[in-house]
Amino acid sequence: MHKGPVSQFIQHHYRHFNAAALVDAAKGYEAHLAEGGKMMVTLAGAMSTAELGISLAEMIRQDKIAIISCTGANLEEDVMNLVAHSHYKRVPNYRDLTPQDEWDLLENHYNRVTDTCIPEEEAFRRLQKHLVKQWKDAEAKGERYFPHEFLYKTVLSGDLDQYFEIDPKDSWIVAAAKKNIPIVCPGWEDSTTGNIFASYVIKNELQASTVKNGIEYMVWLADWYRQNSGGKGVGFFQIGGGIAGDFPICVVPMMYQDLEWHDVPFWSYFCQISDSTTSFGSYSGAVPNEKITWGKLGIDTPKFIVESDATIVAPLMFAYILGW
């Protein structure tokens, strides 16, 4: 593939330390795909509010990603940015805010994520009424779906098109919904839409069982992994740490140790972008070799770690893999 100006810049300037690790990991990603491997990408933190979709959506469209694991926040916040972008408020001086300043943001219905405030009314409520309709329609038919499937239905229904405030090609959820690529969303309950759903359950307007849960995600993932880990196998590209990464990576030791299936291949590539420092008991900051002891990675699995800000590193790596 001909490499464009961004990739050429990376090749020329990124020669040592974390810069070199970025290049090595990106080349390893390319090699994994070239040899017929598939890749899982995991999204922690607030990657959607950081608008990673601008590059991530193209990775999905070009079949560089087979499956995604993400937090409930990343699931919903990509769509919120899609339908309410002009109402977002940026606070570059967020480090200087006083408790009173923060309270004023709340009073004005702004929820802050570092330097970016999500507008509650335009973002949460705009999405809520259409999502609730999907929940209630499914329950009326006696159907149950995963959280991401409900979001896919909402996006593909066209109900949100009237609100679009960015080019939908920059929404990774739109790209994923159109390709119907699988998503695993562990701990979806820990999200705004999860909280909204819980409120309807408390009001006896919905059954908790209408949205499939995390255990069901793990059961589904075990089957997907069995079907897709042949040949070169499945790689694991982890952006940040937390449950988005720890939950899906555990499917391998779960099958090997708990189910006692001894023909389960390890993850066949591993890369983590993280600014978490190695510390006592930390998962996000654990070096990849620690995962060998948990039966997640093999001795020979290509392992990379780029210790830096994922909002800077991930788009650069995606640009390199896409040949930009």
C-alpha cells in the first residue's frame, strides 16, 4: 500500500521510545491482518467524546476491525456527538474551574468530561425518547436484545437523521451499524442510557430482562471466539484499560480454565495504548507479560505497549494502518 503524508511523517520522525513503539505496533497490526488475522479493538474512557470516530469509523469501513468491546459511555457518546455536536461546550481552562464553576455547568445542564461538556437536553434526552421506543417495542413483542443492538436499531431506523450535526461518516457507531459488526459492551449499566433504562424498570414500565446482560455477552463472545480464532487468530488492540479491555480478554482463560477446553488459541497479537503507570495491583498499568500468567497471551504473542495519551496515539496508528 502506498503510504500518504501522515504515514511518511511517522516513518521518518518516530524512531525511538514511545514513538518507535507506536510504529512497531502499527506494523504488527498490519502484519496480523495481512496474514489473515482478525482484530478486536477495545475502547475505554471517553474515546467517543474525544471524537475518535473520525478515524475509527474508516477503520471499520475498511474491515481493519472485526469486533469492538467498549464501555456503555463510548456506545452512547458517539451517537450523542452525532445528534448534538453544536451544543457541546469546550472548556480549555478546565483545570482552573472552582466548585462553583462546576455547579454552574450542572445548573446549565452541562456534564463535563475533561475539557468537553456534554449538553444534557440535546444529547441525552434527544437520544432517550427514540431508545425508549425501541425498548418498549421489543418488550411488547417479547424480544430481548443486547445494548448495542438496541442502539443499532435506533440508528438504522432513520429516526435520528433529523438531528445529525456532524457528517455521519465520522460516527463509528453508524459505520459499525451499517456493517453490523459485533460489539461487546460489558458493564453497560454504568452508563447514562443504562441509568435511564434502570429508571424505567423502577417505574415498572420495562422489565430488566429486556436488555441482555454482561454474562450473556460473555457467553456470546465465547461462541464468537471459537468461530473466529482459527488460522492466524484474533488480535487484541486495547485503547486505555478498565472493563472494556479486561472483560473480553478473559474469554480465553475462561474457556481454557473454567470450561477446560484445551484447544483454545491465545490472543494472537496484543497492543495497549495507556497513560496508566505500572502500580500496585493495577490492571490498566500492568505490562503485557503479566497477562501470560493469566492464560490470556502466549509466550510468542507479539506484544506492544505505547505509554501515551490514546487521543493522540490511536488516530496516528489508525492513520498509518489506513495509509493516510
